[in-house]
Amino acid sequence: MFKTGTAVGAGRWPNRHAHPEHWHKPLRGQVMDICDVRAWANSIHFPEDVPHAGEVMTLALRLQREGKLQGLVPVIWDCNTHRRVCWERLEALRSYEDDVVLWRAAKALRLDEIEHPRRRRPRDIREFLPQQQQHLALA
């Protein structure tokens, strides 16, 4: 479970299908409170830019009580040119620091594949991760 305000990542790496030297750092998200009006703005429940905070809180708490928000959390993603709110599954999120470590390992693995195209047995991403973060390869 992530607290409100925690920086998170979800394996969203801009240009990940380009050459690894052109990969941008992972997108950084920030966990929001379920009653934050930005999470509900322009939704099916509130088709306006700035919904009334009391109505948002009432709906969010009702949906939470009914179990419809189980395992979901709103995250505001910082895309370089704009910010976007998405509801994310908790199991898809990891701390931003872990996301950067995994991004570096994936980048190193891809560069290794490019430098050694004839290698018979592909290397595992765990070879590029620090010892204390080997668990990230399982995600």
C-alpha cells in the first residue's frame, strides 16, 4: 500500500522501443487521495473540470465502502508536457526508485543484446540488477 504523496512508477518508459540510448527516464507518478477532486474531474460521475469536493468525497467513500475501489488508487503522472490522472492497480505500481533501478537494468540488458547479437543464451535481467534488488526481476 502506498501513502498519499508517494512517488511511484509502473514501468512506463518513454521511447522504450527505440535504441536504448534514446530511452527517457521512467514517468514519475504521485499517489493521490481517493477524495481528490482531480481524480474524479471529467469522469462519468462528474463530467466537469472542477467537481464539488463534498459530492466527490461522498461518492468516493460510498464506492470504497462497497468495495468497488478495492486495489485501485489514483495517480497523477508527470508527462513532460502535461500531467494526467489515471486510476492504477496497486500491484502494477512500485516505488519510483525501484522503477529507475529496473529501467537502468533493462537498458543495460538491451545494450548488451545489441553489442553481442550472436550470443547463444540470452542474459537474464537479474545480472544487471544490484544484489539487494533482485526481486524486481520477478515483477
